[in-house]
Amino acid sequence: MRTLRHFLCAGGDRALFRYGEQPNIPPRYNIAPTQPIPIVRLVDGKQSFALMRWGLLPSWVEDPKTFPLLINARGESVLDKPAFRNAMRRRRCLIPTDGFYEWQTGAASGPKQPYFVRAKRSEGGAAPPLAFAGLWETWTGPNGEELDTAAIVTTDANRILSAIYPRMPAFIAPADFDRWLDCDAVPAEEAAALIKPAEKDSEALIAPLSAQTAAERVAPQQPPKPSKIKKSDDQPTLF
């Protein structure tokens, strides 16, 4: 998963995620790493909306130019990895989205098949928004400049999605929003129990697209070519 899609619905998202802000941002159809993503975090005991760069930068980094781009945090190691353990203890967040794109490799000579992964549609209705488990950090530069950044927590794919790729985002159910967000009341070890494959193991979770339709859906905002960055154990290639 290299790109996300997000529709900000004034009624739907705000009601589900219970934030008071009224952000005025357009729908995004293809969000790439280093671009802003919406997050919901706890501020003074209340859920609050913010935009942050997708690509976590720990506060202790001296030179961001030499640090790898951490768009994902493997759920199995968030309690131990230096890049994520402080955020897991003190700065957990939700990342609201409609879903995400994943590419499945086909025949050696053929193109990759894109899939848009979303929640199951209700009868006669639209698919509900999803909440990824996320971590955030604020990096402060030598001249006092600040940069808010976030990463998506990932886990093993469930049975259906493993046919596309072995990793998937960790989803947080609405009933568990408080447990994930409240870092004061809920220790990191307890919150880590929420990091698991999606329980709804249904083919309705994935929507295959024809080659032409997929190209049309992905083409409006092609992700920028990633710069050459240092590899790290903290950062898998995909989910």
C-alpha cells in the first residue's frame, strides 16, 4: 500500500470521530507518502482533527534528510523499535479514510493489478469510513521549526487480503477508539492488543478494477517518485 484515498464528510466523519473542528479540505483520491493526511488525536481529553505529513519523523532525529521515510510502523515491533516506542506510549492517533490502494503483481510480463480496499457497503448505502491505527510525532528543528508527522500501524493481512499482499493496515473499531487514543489511561501494552488483522473476513472487503478503470481511478494524482532514501528495519517496502 503506497497510496490512500480520503473523502472528508462534514457529517459522517465528524460524527464518527467526534472532533469539534470543521476542516475545509477537498476530497483526496490518491494520497502519497510525504503528503498531508488527516489524523484524529486526543487533545486536553477531547478528540481533535489535524493534518500531518505522512512519514513519521521521531523527535530525536538530528537531520531529516538522512533519516528514512517511515510511512508504516509494524505492529509487532512498535513497543520496542526506537522510532516508534515513544509515540506508541504517548502519541497514538486514528487515521480516517475511505480505504487504500494496493497493487498485486500478476504475470512477469504483465502490469500490476490495482485494488481499492474499503469497508463493505451497507444495503443500498455507501461504504462507511475506516480508522487506521496511527502514531504521530512533532519534530523540532535547530531553529525552532516544527513538523508534525504520522505513520500507519500495520499487521498481518487477513485471509482475503493476503491474496493481494501479506500486510494490511491495523483497523481500530469505533468501540475501541477511546482505548487506542487515551495514552494516559491505557498503557501501550494494552493498546497493542488492538493491533490485529481485520476480523471481517469477506470478499466484499476488496473491489477489483478492470485495467482501464483502475488506470482512470489512480491516474488523477500519481504519487511522486520517491527520493532515494536509506533503508531501515523499521520500514518495510509495503504493508
